[in-house]
Amino acid sequence: MSPGIEYRSAREAREHFKEILDAADDGRPATVTRDARRVAAVDADRLVHFLTRVRPAGAEVVAENDSWSLFIPGLPVAADGATLDDAVAEMIDALRDYAEEWVDHLRLAPNHAENWGLVQIVALSSDQQLRDWLLA
């Protein structure tokens, strides 16, 4: 017997949608199988908490010539600002733009496909959560 709940079709899941949400709220596994693919429902805050531990930002901060720059090695995302706060705010905007582009088309590019976790962090986090993650 599985420790969570499993629905073997989207139809069955629709009939038990409240139970799926309740399981996600409780942290219990909740899965739906559709066309031989299994998807899981999880609490967004728990997912962000986990992903930010598994995928630290690794942001590098550089101060030079009375300005600040932030970049994340391996990502085509960078930001500049007159202050550190300005640079962080710009980086958050740049990350949100990247996440939109990823959903739109970059997810299909081999050199961006593995950024799924990053996109989840960006899409599910508040600006404050992203700031904390970037500056950790």
C-alpha cells in the first residue's frame, strides 16, 4: 500500500480534487497518472523550501566603480545597480524574465532544459524569498 494517494486517471483525480489538495497541504504524496506520465501535487511553499536548499543561487556579487553587479554562474542572467539593493531588484526582474522565456521556449533548448528547478523557484517565490535566496 502506498503512503500517499494515487489516481490512475485525470477523471478520477478531478472527482477527488479536494483530497489531492488536502494531501499536498499535509505533505503527503499525491499523484495522478495520465498517458503513462505521473505528476505530483505538492505544496508550493514546501517545494520552494526544498528546491532552494538543493539549488543554492550561488550568486556572485561584484562591487566596482560605485556600482554593484550580480550574476549566477552558468546562467545567462545578470544585473547591475547603483546600490546592492538596486542590483538585487534588477536580478529578481531578470530571473522573472528568464523564467517566462524558459516556459515560452528555452525549456526546449538542450542547454536550458535542466533549469526546471530554477524556474520553479522563481515562479513560486515572492520577491523577498528570491532576495533571501540570492543573498544567502
